[in-house]
Amino acid sequence: MNKRRWFLYVIVFLFSGIIPAEVFRFLLLKILKRRRRFLI
């Protein structure tokens, strides 16, 4: 799992304007929920 590569992809998408803010927030919430499940 390359976090750096994923981070770069996110930055590129944000700069290109493909991902709207709402979708980005939705993805962040999904990731946070996954992390919470793993932590618990």
C-alpha cells in the first residue's frame, strides 16, 4: 500500500478539478469509518 502514490493521485485529481468537494468529503468519511472499524 503506497500512501504517497495515493496522496499524489488525490492532489492531481483536486488540481484537475475532477473530484467535487462533496465527493471528496464522502470518500474521507468512508476512510475514517474503515479506520474506526480496524481500530475497534
